Amino acid sequence: MKVVLLAFLLCGLCLAGPYDAWTEPGVEVTFTGTGLESGHVLDMNVRNNGKTTVAFQLPQLTVLDSTSMAPIVVESKGGWKIPPGAEVSHQVIGYSLEQSKPGPRRGEQTVYLPSEKTDFATAQLALRKSLEFQRSPGFQATVLSKEKHKTLVTQRLIWTVYGPRNPKTPKALEQDLAAAFQRAGESANAATVQALAASIWQDVARVYNTLK
């Protein structure tokens, strides 16, 4: 059974501007989890069951909020004109804003709504600065691929500046990486974990210094 955005109709009445179409009659938005907290975090499907074409937007830096799941700040972006009876799909690239709060499991459908709360401004700024820094002067990926490096750097930067319960130190990064290796059933000695953490954290620090 699909979980649709119409369940949030009353909350959606306060949305404006680029999010108008999210609460138009007949617009059905479904989010399905991938099991990831960073990168390709959600699959979004938008169906227009109405009688007129809708202009649906997902701007970059949108924060998708939920009553039960961790909020997500979105890196990917898109805009679509959806005729009656048609639907579009989009892979949402984004980052969890709360490590201690769960995201949807792989294949799990959940309701998200774009939020315009000012509370999320620091996380949005961190993502914007990370994207700018990635273009110039660029990240220094010495261990992982450029894409994986960028994803981890951006996630840790966001957690560093946003949310009192999020991990904010190189040591916390080492601990999380060691736990990730263990969950994956991969062996990694302390030196390997430390080298990976150092590679990631050097760019976290570089971007963080641009926020001051």
C-alpha cells in the first residue's frame, strides 16, 4: 500500500513557492528508503492523479522532514511538468541530519514533507559550502573514490555543525568507520581506520574553516 503525501495535507497548507505542487489535489508523492543515511538515500515517485498538468519541484538544499524518520537535506534537484495520469521518478541524493534517528530501511515507504523551518539553516549552509568547495579548490581524496570521499566528507561536515547529539570529532569518525567495517564483515586494522578517518577529516576541517 502506498504511503502518500496527502496524509500531510493540513501541514502542507503552509508551504509556498517552489513547493506549491506538493499539496495540489491529486498529487501523490511516495518515498522509498534505500537503507543509506548518505548519498542515494531515497527513491521518490510523483504521480499526478489530477486533471491538469502540475509543475513539481525539488530544489537543491530542500530539507525533507518526517514525523518518525531523520530529516534529510537534499543535494540532488529536479523540476518536472507532470501531465494528468503521468508520473516521474527521481533518485534523491542527500544527507541525514540526525545520526541517532533512523532513516527508512531499504524498500520501506515513508512520508516526507519539505520544511521551510529556519532551524535547518546551518545544515543547508554546510551542504552548500561543501558543494562549492568540491568545485574549487576541490577535495583531496587519498583513500576512497572521489564520490565516496565527497559523500563522507559532506555528511560529517553537516553533523559537525548541526544537531547537539551528532558526532563532531575525528575520534567519533574513527569509531563509526570501525563499526561500519564490522557490520560489513570486513577486517580493518586500527592503522587502516585511522588513515581513512584522517583522509576524510582533513577535508571536513578545510570546508568547516570556510564557515567561520
